[in-house]
Amino acid sequence: MLRKRSKIWYRQPATEWLEALPVGTGRLGGMIFGSVPSERIQLNEETIWAGGYQDTTNPNALEALPEVRRLLFEGKNREATAIASQHLMGNPSTIKSYQPLGNLDIDFSHSTQITNYQRELDLSTGVVRTSYYAGDIGFTREVFASVPDQLIVVHLACSRPYHLNVRICLTREKDAVCWVSGHDTLILRGQVGRDTDSPGVKFEAHLQAQTDTGEIQANHDTLTIWGATEATLFLAAGTDYRLEAPSDYCEERLLQRSRTYHSNRRRHIKDYQSLFERVSLDLGVSDLDDLPTDERLKRVTQGADDPGLLALYFQYGRYLLMSSSRPGSLPANLQGVWNPLYEAPWNSDYHTNINLQMNYWHAETTNLSECHKPLFDYMDSLVESGSRTAKIHYGAQGWVVHHVSDIWGFTTPADGVWGIWLMGAAWLCRHVWEHYLYTQSRAFLQEQGYPLMRSAALFILDYLVYDPQGRLVTNPSHSPENRFRLPDGGESMFTYGATMDLQIVSELLTNCIHASQSLCEKDGFAYQCQSVLQKLAPLQISPKTGRLQEWIEDYEEAEPGHRHISHLYGIYPSSQISLRTTPKLALACRASLEHRLAHGGGHTGWSRAWITHFWARLEEGTLAYESLKELLAHSTAHNLFDLHPPGIFQIDGNCGGTSAIAEMLLQSHELTLTLLPALPSVWATGEVRGLRGRGGFTVGIKWREGKLSEARIHNDFRKATAFIRVPKGIHLESVIQAGRRVAFQATPEPEVYQIFMPRSVEYLCRFGVN
């Protein structure tokens, strides 16, 4: 059997949503079940949300804030919590859910036994394919989501002419009606929550059928195709969130499409591969490579090593971001763009206390920089609301986002007192700076990036206050969703100067200084940021435990195995803490991580992915690999979707897992290209191509028998000098460009070399063993 190294595949249809296979354009999403005799494709359109624009600020918040701060400084956490719960929350303090568009149901007239069944998602093309025999007739279905055409396309075919007979319906459980238009089109029209006090968007979907030799019959809300050999269905959808006339938009999409299925398919694949083929990963072969994906996953849960499955998982994370976040779309939400429920878990919203950010951790490193853009545009959309919240709740300049948001500009505290966490905008701004570091786009930094960063920093500068010891801190503050024990045995979430806050604040202000210098700004803002940094409360190592303190006081954790490990933000995603620059803090982080894991931490997919990053930054390849295996074995569905207890899909773990694998192979957070920093022994031989490094480099790496052998480094933007770090026991032998040797030199730092790259071309580096 040919190795199916780019395919997720199965020998049976999906029996539940978490077995279906996804396609998406960023705006549209589909989940394909591959069922027989009736296919179901569950559909999403990214802007189908309940709720709407409203002012949720609380006019009483600012008056109550000084008293809350005083009580927290005096150690009266319960009293502060009570006042904050009553006066600091948004009004209302909840958001509405993202919802499905509906279902596309395709009923086949099979009456004989089904054999030779197979369904697959080919990651090399972005096409989902189902094939089987009904009796002696072969049937195939192909589904893809075309970004250029903004259509979901379904192609049906059979091996015997004139034997394809299908019945097609568009359905939604509520708030919509469907009817036929003309002889070949279905129209689904509705409005989310139209019978409630907070109706959402109006939406519309058009499905057009096309066949070669068969006949199309239209009846009320159903299309029937008889006597065909092939048929193609084209689905367009839109809402009034962006569009004045969703119906006109859908008609235009269908009118402008290519006339044939094969031309639409070629157009889709060309666009898809322009992104997907930038990166390749080979972690070696095994006897498991030819097994169906669910069987491979089962073997991993039983302890097997399957490097090929991890390489597939890596590319799947890239596929999911490409399919849920493209220029012009919204950013990927908690479920990307795929959600079957009208009341989704956590509303399928934007959680900004790690989840939204983790969705994009791999955007730059795995060469999907364009897919990062929807996040920046979304940030822009929150500035107006976030500025109003900053002023009314905190008397501050700039903009703020709390721990959740939606497409309606929600920026106030939500859900409960744990929602009074004010670091959302500040954390999001690290993505802006990272995008600049990878792309070196001064125009982006000047026009979009720095204005977002500066405004978020203005809020921070106004929000910081002096604590009784004379240190600048945030107040109130949380370590996201975690609790600590008070001296009297009670518990609290509410405090001031939580460690994560201090790290995010320090990083934002530092990045603003660098951005200001890059843009040659002369307004004194960089000096203001530097002055505040010198007064910021420091990170602290517990004298009792040797661990990095999660809070400004050395509190005991109420839940030592908590899923959030927020105080380790400084080691990842930030780079404030590292083995070389801050070894004592790095050791304290390791102690904190080991303590968290010893008490059951990492029990959600996204948390396990984060843990893998920590081990990668600590350059512990074996432990990072064991963490990846845990992610596959305990937090991964049959379709490779990441799971959050109790069995709920969240895209963050998929994206985080992909990012973690990249981080094991290449790191550049210290502006040095560190090659194979956390390579596990089980990946003895392999190759990766197309990873991106900060400073504008594209990197390929080969290794044999666990030893670095070759790297290809492309200086993408300008004349540059590259610094590379090699594993211990390895030395750089030569650098070649166009057949000529290029100058390099060792640096005073062990294992670090300096390579001069005067041209924007690829440089081949060869390595030897000491």
C-alpha cells in the first residue's frame, strides 16, 4: 500500500461530530461525515452570532475602584471581591453564542451492500474525499472550501453512467426557512434569535446544483438529481454583519464561479498550496504509517511511538488555521470556525487569557503570516469599545480588553469576578510585535502595529498604582482562573500584582520602547515606558519552595494541578526568562512546572500544548516529546481535533501542538537561530523545511542519527548577519552560497556562530561532529 503520509483517513463513516472532517475558507466552515446512504455536511458562517452591539460599561465601576484597591492592599480579599462583583462587572456581564449555519443533507438511493469504504482529508490538497462501492458501482464524493471563490464545493460521481440519484436539502433546526429558487437552487434564510430580546444577524445561504447528463427537479425545499453520472453542488453564504444584502452577495458568488468542477478544484488547490507547501516536515517512517488515523491514535494511547502521526498533526494544525483565519475574515474563535451547537461551550467566543493567543502561536513560525492578519484587524475593531471601557471603568487612556470578547466589541468584565482581568489587549499586542520581528515590515508597524501597542500601553501606564512597598503593580489583578489560600484558610482569586500581569506589562512596555526606536519616534513615550519599568514590582522566587511565585505574596495554591500555568508566561510565549539570560528564574520555572505536573496539571489539550512549549524552551527534548504524546493520547479526538474536558473541541490545543513541534526544532526568541534545541531521541533522522525565524529568516534543517547535519537559511528581506546556535558537540564546517564559500566566525558564546549574509538568497550550512 502507498504510504498515506499527508492524509487523515478512515475505513468507516463518522458516527459523531468529533469524527467528521473539516474544511473552511476562513469565513465558511463545513464538517463532512462521509455517511452512507445519507451524507451530512454541518455548515458554519463565521459571523452567525446571537446578540448585537451594545454599551456594556458600568457607570459605577470607577467610583468603586479606589475602595477595591484599598481593601486588596490591606489583605481584605473577600471584602474587595464582594464590592467588585457588585460594581466592577460589565452590564450585562455575559455574551451570546456563535451558532451554526445549518446542515447540507444529501440522500443517496443505495439499496445494496456497501464495500471498500474509505474517507480521507488530504492535507496536500485540502480536499475531503469519500469513496465506496454500492454493489458493483463505485461512488466518490469530494468536498473542499475554496478561498478564492468563497464557496464550499461538493462533487458527486459514480462509475456507471446515469446511476447517480440524490436528494438534497438545506436545513436548520430553528430561526430559518428553506425554499427552491428556479430549477437548480436552494435558498436558506433566517435571523439568529429573532424571537428574543437580543437578535443577532440575518443570514442567507444559496446552494446551486449542476449536473452533466442527469435531470434536476425542484420541489418546495428539496432538489433531486436523477440519472446523472456526475453532479456538483456550490454553496455560498453571508450575513448582514458585513453585507447590506446577503442575498445579492450569494448570487454574485455563484455567478462569478468557474463553470466546471475541475476548474474550481484547480483554483482552490493553487491557492491552498501557495500556503501549505511552504513548510514540510519528515520525522521518520514507521510500520504505523499505513494504518488509518484512528487506529494510529489508538496505538499511541497504548504507548506506541508514531513520529509520522506527529508530523501529520503538525500539518493539521497549519491546515486548521489556514481554514479558519484568512485575510478579510474574523480570527479563529475557540472552535476555529466549526461549531454545531446553538449554545456552544463558552459561546465559542474569544478568550483572551490564553486561548485566542494560542490559536496564533504558530502563525509566524510555520510560515502562515498572512493568516495572522485577521487577529490584528479584530484588535482594531475592539479599540473603540476598549477605549470606552478604559475610560468609564478605570479613568484611563488607551484601550483594554478583559478575558472574553465576541464579534460585537465586548470588552468589559464578564462571567464573574475572575473576569476582572485586564491584560487581554496587552497580551494580544505581543502578536503585533512578533509579526514585525518575523516580517520586518516597518509599514505594518507604523500603520497598524505600533498604534495598537502604544494605546494598550497608555492604558497600562494609567492603570498601574503603587503598592504599600512603593512598587508599581496592577490592582485589581488575577492569575487567570486560578485560586490561592488566604492566611485564615479561605480562598481567593482576587489580588494585586499577579506575576503574569507583571510579565505582560514588562513585555508590552519593553516592546513599545523597541518599536518606538525602530520608527525613530521622538515623542518621549519610550522614556516614559522605561521610567515605569524601573519601578515595576519584580518577579519573585519563593524562599519556601524554590518555585516562581504565581502571586505577589507567597500564597499556597488551592489547586496545585490547575490547567492555567500563567506565571510561566515569561518563559513562553514571552522570552523574559531563559536558560542563558536568567538561569535562576528558569530553574524556578522548572520547579513550578514539575510541581504543577506532579499534581495532575496539563489535563486539557491547550494546557498540555503549553507545557510542551515550556519543555522546549528549557531544551528538554525527551520531556517535550512525552508531553506531545500525552496530548495525542488523552486530548485528541478521532478526527485529530483537540479536546477540552468533557470531550469538547477547542482549536487552541491543535494550534499550540503545532507551535510546540516547531519550537522543538527551531527557536529564535533571543534573535539567534537555535537549531534543534529540543530534539527527542525518537526523532533520530528527519528534516524540516520552511520554518521562520525572527529577523526575517526562512530555515530548513536536516539531522541524521540525532545529529544536526545541514541547515538552509534564507535571508528574506535585506542584507543581514545571522547568528546561529548549534547543539552541543556540533560545529559549523562550512557555509555555501551559489557554490561559493561564505565567511562565518565563531563567537565568544559557546555553540554560536555569526554568518554574514549580504544577499537575500539561500545559504547552505554544513555541520560536523566534534
